[in-house]
Amino acid sequence: MRAVLQRATNASVTVDGQIIGQIKAGMLIFICAMPDDTPATAAALATKIAKLRLFKDDAGKMNLSLAQTGGSALIVSQFTLAADTSRGTRPGFSRAAKPEHAKALYEDFITCMKSQGIPVQTGKFGAEMSVALTNDGPGTLWIDTAQP
């Protein structure tokens, strides 16, 4: 799975003119399932993200996890994280998991984040979404479970 994490002071997702997910302080997580991913991959990634020390402590060091801060997660499916840009100028997306498989893993990831005690809001899988974010930066990371 691939994920882009953005530390946020607030973030929201709008579909058809309606806000369907919104958080205050926490993390915006764009998530993409790849063909070989499994529910175990989703669980491991959710656990890692929930415990990742991306938030500042009282000394200003990135030393606190999302779980420790009491922040929320806004989780948005994003198949474009699987883009192949190696040929030409039009990205290809054949490296992303098929929609049925990806949706199941997206839902597994959400369930696992909730089981870590993280309040979760979501986008809508497969929908055209508008995402708004106030980035609390620098605080953007990319994670690929296939990378060491």
C-alpha cells in the first residue's frame, strides 16, 4: 500500500457540494492499495501510521504520534498514488489494485485505524472528491509498504 500523510490543523472532503468528512488537528491520509496488498498489509500500515511520531512535543521535536496527541485522521482513497510516469507524459494507473480489491483494503485500513483509538473521518471510495487542507508543516511523508 502507498500512503501520503499530511499533518493538518484542519482538513475536509467534499462530494457533490457536501462536506462528507472533516477533521480539526490531526492527519490527512491519502491511501492507495496495490494488487499484491492484503488485509495484513492494511493492518500493518495503519498500526505504523497511528504510532508514527510526526507531531511536535513541548520542546518542538517531532516526538508524538497521532494516538498520543488525540488528533483525528481524514482517510481518502487515492488510486493516483500508483501512477506510472515512466513512459510519455500521460500517467498510467495499472499498478493500482482493481476497485473491488482496493475498496476492501481501504475499508480494512479504516477499521484498523479506528482499532488504534484514532477518531476517523473518510472520503467516499471511487467518488470525485474535493479535498481541502491546512497543512501543519513541514509535515508531509510518503510511505510505501513495498519499500524497505
